[in-house]
Amino acid sequence: MSEPLHTLAQLEQKQDFVRRHIGPSESEMQSMLSEVGASSLDDLMEQTVPGSIRLKQGLAIGESQTEAEALANLKNVAATNKINRSHIGMGYSDTFTPNVILRNVLENPGWYTAYTPYQPEIAQGRLEALLNFQQVTLDLTGLELASASLLDEATAAAEAMTLAKRMSKNKHSNCYFIADNVHPQTIDVVKNRADMFGFEVTVGKAENASDCDCFGALLQYPGTTGEIQNISTIIAAVQANNGIVAVAADIMSLVLLKAPGDLGADVVLGSAQRFGVPMGYGGPHAAFFATRDKYKRSLPGRIIGVSKDTRGRPALRMALQTREQHIRREKANSNICTAQVLLANMASFYAVYHGPEGLKTIASRIHRFTDILAAGLQQKGFELAHNTWFDTITVKVADKAAVLNSALAKNVNLRADLDGAVGVSLDETTTRAHIEDLFEIFCGADHGLDVAALDSAIVANGSQSIPAELVRTNDILTNEVFNKYQSETEMLRYIKSLEDKDLALNHSMISLGSCTMKLNATAEMIPVTWPEFGKLHPFAPVEQAQGYSTMINTLEKWLINITGYDAVSMQPNSGAQGEYAGLITIQKYHASRGESHRDICLIPSSAHGTNPATANMVSLKVVVVDCDKRGNIDLNDLRAKAAEAGDNLSCIMVTYPSTHGVYEETIKEVCDIVHQYGGQVYMDGANMNAQVGITAPGFIGSDVSHLNLHKTFCIPHGGGGPGMGPIGVKSHLAPFLPGHEVVNMGGEHANNGAVSAAPWGSASILPISYMYINMMGSEGLKKATEVAILNANYIAAKLTGHYPVLYKGRNDKVAHECIIDLRPLKEASGVTELDVAKRLNDYGFHAPTMSFPVAGTLMIEPTESESKAELDRFCEAMISIRNEIAKVESGEWDATDNPLHNAPHTLADICDSEWNRSYDRQLAAYPVQAVARNKFWPSVNRIDDVYGDRNLICSCPGVESYREE
Ligand SMILES: *Cc1c(COP(=O)(O)O)cnc(C)c1O
């Protein structure tokens, strides 16, 4: 007898995205549930999550949509964005993303699903691309040491201020100077940062920088309205008083202009956006940052350095990590964790693709068009604000509204925020037709100007718009890598050769505790490169960004529902930035009640390094709260420390479930104790993947959280960024959310200071989270959380008996991640957590989080997206490694002549004509059957960290020898 036909509703259900996002099938879940001792997902939740915090009602997101439906829905929303040609400038320029980079980097999971390169042996590809980024930065800025990207130009400027404060010998000064021709959004962000540190800011004419007794100054080159000043005397004057001078610079202009480092700048920073990264309504883009060698220990963000591996070959890694938040905590240079790796890589590939000659052609063409535009307008009697420029002119106009309107009639946006003038900025996409449009906008249809004739005159007479002494005379990008790959075939293969060195989610599971490396579905990624989202300038009139506001408003509504908060700000562009924005709302709230003396922040000892680093940024004193033997916050210690802080208690920063991977039963009490003393609760939302649909920070009793959209809500990690860290707040904190200087965001917070350069942060990756939530629906989101918990408990169950699982909660269950303790094994065998991590590479896996939150442990977070087969493969590897450790323990294998100590193994090892190890090549490279079928080869052997930090090289190798030739 044939089975009855399914109903239409059942058939539709079968097309659901939910079962694609969730790894295990229904029947696999059943067998996994019995393995962990639960009868159903509901039963597992009952056993795992404290009843007092479980939500009684479901989410209100609605039904899940299929991929096709969700894409069609978002396409309609996107269509309501109006794409005008942008001549706004202000740090954002249109650009051509070379298609070979668009498809093979930005749209390629081999690049976008990789993790931050903490395991350098399986990350040499992106490390090389980042080293190239640093080399581009060094060549263009004229400085000695560069970092591998910061979040945006404005926050990079704020980091330059704190570097100045740390390094300046003008110790008694508390004043920072900002030139008034710095981009307004940068001034806004830096002022806000200064405010929280308690620095005074003076904004004035650049020439007057040395009038105030400052510890540092920020200049812009060229200025926001286009002028190119010789800033060398200003720089020298500030330095004469021991001030440290930062220069925000336009990356394209630097191709033609003398490097700010050569003009004396101590720090040079800016946005690399116009090197091939779409404007995307504000981001994500990489900021570059360079300084002098003597300030290297004070540099914010990650630095890639050259070291060597055990075979003595050059190998790349993240250098000088001891400066960073995860080690130095509240003493760190900055709280930066996730940066902008994917976008830095795109910009560096742009430089590789065009090479020095190509870049010079692009920059010269932009400059020529600007000369032509200026000459034409001057010929028609317009007065320009300056007589120097690279790509931006400021045109004085009697009737600004009329000019802006005639621009709008031609679908053109001009810079509109200047008094009695409009700004016009050109870029590499500018054509002759656009210049003619601009002539019409300013001079009417019969202007009689001729682009070719104006050009001929400039060619004949020369151009004076770049002062002669500021014309760049030295070569840039002389390194081989920038001179080798200009044919597309060569470029394609270069990108592929780097991609092949990196292990990303398209190869195997990356079970990083707290980082939630889940599926980044292709359907979620597709809208990111739609021009409807990519081509909008962040300061375009808001009426033109209807699509963005619909998408953002809907996403905010969903996140409010998911978190149990009342309002959301999309401005912070990383989790750490979210923490910063959140603590500002807390401090401003206290101040509004006359309690600005509240300056103590309680932080459990298990907290992520960004927490104390961020507390320091808002001038809070960190008081560490102990954890008990089970990994829970010690309530007695909390009570004592809260009482001691008393009226000075500002807040607690607490992660939930804890970074130990347990749902603490006492979390509501934790909130109550802090509230009792007038403090606020900041719940770090990095572990929201264990909360969505099951519980919610707002429901538990927290006041504010950031969400890592690049963890819980499917934005890929990009090899170390981008991310988005929006914050949710209860209504009493809403008036203190970030505002923006240039764009009126609406609401009572509109006039508050900003935390990011763009009003809605990295807006162009929000479609990823929008798509995810829409395709999962209320039920799917809840189920994702349940399966994330199931998968973690399944791994814990499978590995128990082989390794101790460090912390468990009620009924011996873990939350969405588990920590396995390697310390007893290390004691017994000498095999370290590092050996296990590197040996996992031989098995084709990325190591879990190492030594956080507890030294000598691995924290494993499989996420809901991994199938049972992959979890089994991972457990097989871990168990096989355990058996290998046993051989060292028993003395069967020598303490150093064993595959753990020598891991990872490379092809160079296996192909070496000499092999005199006590184990064979097969065991080295193919330790289990499954590996042989799909081998991933680490491209270098274990890298020497100490050597790399002692002999710091952060530029492309061979530059010096190349130059000497
Ligand atoms: C990832 C993480 C952060 C920081 O987020 P970024 O986006 O990397 O700045 C903060 N806290 C915890 C617990 C995290 O896991």
C-alpha cells in the first residue's frame, strides 16, 4: 500500500531553511539525545536551563521564510534605496571592486568564513594578505610600523589619541587638540572618547595646534574640505612641546602626495575603503594605522609579524600579542578584538592588482578630473574655498539649496553640511560625463565648458593644485608582490594560492568557544554585494536610504524581541565597541541622576579580556569578583565587593551563560545584588547563541548588552572581522544611546556623541542577520539554540571518560560550549594544550579556544550547524589524540620524538628524504582514515613565537634587499 500524500503545508515545511542551517537531522538528534540522557530537546532544556529564567512565551518573529522568499522580500526592501551618484566625500568614496577580488575574496567562503589567525600554521594565506596590507600602509604613510586594520577612520583617530596620552612626555597635559578641518564624524568620535577618559579637547585651526599645551594633536591631510596644507611646521611645533601628532589621511591621495610620515607625523591613520571596498552605507571598511617603531608597544590592534617555523622557513603570525586586551586586560592599549580583516585583505589585493603604476594612474586621473572641474567652475566665476586639492573642492555658492536641488534632479549628491558652500569630491568611478553633469548643476545647461579643452590647458600649463613641495617623489610598493600579479590569470592564482593555505569553515568545523563559528549561509551572504546596499554613502540624505531604514528598523524590532530589551543601537561595529557604547550609556545614565561619581565596575575573573579593557576606556575601576570551584560567580564575594563599592558601584559586566559554559542558577540574584546598590547590569551578549528563544538578557534582569552579530547572527568572521556589535538597552538607558554629528538619526539620543564613524555602523552586513532571522522564524531560532546545546552536550558526553570536562551545570549539563581540562594530562605526560591544538591541525581541524577562560584548557563550541557526522569526526580525532598522549605518558613514545610535539606536520616533513622519527609518516599525516580522504596540509611547521617578537618584522620580507638592488 502506498503512503498517503503529504499535505501542501507539509511539503512547504520540507523546503524550510531551518533544516539546512541545523546540522543534525531529526533522527540523528534522537540518537544524540539518548547519548546525553534526554528524551527530547524540551527535556534537555528542562535539565539544562534554570526554570526561573526560561521564557514562558515564544518569540514574535513569525514563520520562517524559504531562501527564495526571504531573498525576494529583501530585494524589494533594497529596491527602495535610491542610488544617487555620490560626490559627498568626507572619507567615503565610490570605488570599483575589481571583479576578480569581488568574486574570489568577498564572495568566497574560503576567505569570509575563516577565523582570526590565532592558529597561524593554518592561516598563512590571510596572514600574507594582511602583511601586504601593512606594507601598503607603510609605503603610503611613510612610517615604520603598521597594524593589520582597525575598525574605521574615526575610531582609529580615537586610538591615536590614547596612544598619544600613553607615550607623550608632556605628562602634565590633559588636553588634546583637533584641527577643525578633520572630518566632523571623526571629531565627534574622538571627542566622545576624550570625554569618557576625562581629556579636554580643543578644536581649532590647524595652525594654532601648538597654542594649547597639548599631549597630542590630530590633523587631517588633505583637510575635510579638500585643502592640502604643508603640515610639517605645525607638526614640529606640537612635537617641540612633547605632543604626539596623528594625521588622518586619504589613502588614495597619498599615492601622489608626500607621505605624512616624511612631514614628521608620529601616527598616520585613515580608511582603506576606497581601495576597492564598497561604501555600503558606512561599512565595513578597514582603517589603517601606522606609527614609529619606538611606539610599537603602544600600537592598538593586531600586528602581523614575520617569524620562522621549526624548519627555519619564514612564517607569519600575530606579533606582540602581550599588548592586547586578552592578555593585558584593563591595562591593554585598546579593547580591539574583532577588527576588519576581510576588508583589509580586499584593500591589499586592490593594491596588488593595480600595482604602483595602476594606482598612480587611478589617483592621477581622479586628480586631473578635479583640476578640470575646478578650472571650469572658476572660469564661470565660482569662488573656491582653497587653491589646493587632491580630489575634493569646496565651492562657495550664494544659494546652496538651489545647487543641492539641481544636483538631486540629476541624481547627484553633493556635500551639504558646509556654510555657504557645497563640497564636491571625485573618485575612480568619475567619468567625463559626470564632470559635465557637475558643470550643468553649477552653471546651467548652456555652460559652454569643454572637458577636453580644459584638460589640454592643464596639460599645457601644468597643475599647481598640489603644492610642489608636497608632491611625492619616492617610489611606492616596490616590493615584488605589488609588481607581479597584474594579469587577471596571475591575480586569480595568487588569491587562490593564499586561500589554499587557510583552513576555513568550508573545510571543517571550527569549534571556537565563545566565538560561535556557525553556518554563514550563502543566501544570507548574497544581498551583501547587491549594489542597492553597496553603493550608498553613509551621509546620503536619509530619504534616499528607505531600504536601509526598513531593513534596520525590522532587524531592531526582531533583536528587541529576542533580547527582551526596549531599544537597540546599531552603531557599534564590533562586540568590544558594543561594550564601550553600553558602558557609556550606563555612565551617562548615572550622570543624569547626579551620580557621576559611580566609577566601579565589577567583573568576574572568568570575563573576556575586552570587558576590563572597555571598562578602562570609560574610566571605570575594575574590581574582580571571584568564581567558585564550579566556575560560578562567588555570590558571597560579589555581595562583599558590591557592598564595598556601595554608592560608587557603576555596574557589573557579566557573560551569560558564563564563559565557563554554564547557566549559573544565581544569575537573577547577581542582577538583584548589583541593582540593590544602584548599579547597572551589563550582560556581555557573546553567548547569546545559548539564549535565543530560551531566555533573554532583558528577561533575566540585565540593563544592557551587546550582541555579536558575527557570532550568534551569522555574519561571517572574515578571518578576523568584520563584525557588528549592536547594543540593546532597557528604556531608562535609551536616551543615552549613541547619536551622530552628521546624520540626524532621530530619537532623543540624536545629539549624543558617536562611537563609530557611520551612524549605523557596518550597515551593509546587516542583511546577513536579517536574512538569517527571517529564514529561521521564531521556531527555527529557538530550535537553533536547543541544538547548539545538544551538540555541545553530545561532545561533552563523547569526550567524558577521555578528558575531564571542567565545568558542568545542573544535571551535569553544559550550555552551548564545554571546556576540557588538559592540565592533568600535561602534568602526567608533558604534552601541552598547544601540542593538542597543533596536532588537531594534522587531523584537519582548527583548534578550539585555547587557554581561555582557564589556562591549560580547550573550550569547544560546536554550534547547531555542525552535523552529527562532523561532531563524530571531531570526537574521533580528540580521542585518537588522547590515545597518542597515553603513549607519551606510558613512555612508549619519547617526550619530544612524538607526533604531538612535532605537530603540525607539513608536506615538507613527509617529502623530506630524511625521516628518522620514532613514528612513521603515515601516522604523522594521516592519523585516522577520514583524514586521508580530505587532507588539509598546514603550510608551515610550528612557528616560533618568541623569535618573532624578539626580531620584529612587520613588512613584506625582502623589501630591503629589493630596494638595495
Ligand atoms: C567575542 C567576544 C567579545 C568581543 O567581541 P568582538 O566583536 O571580538 O570585539 C566580548 N566578549 C566575549 C565573551 C566574546 O566572546
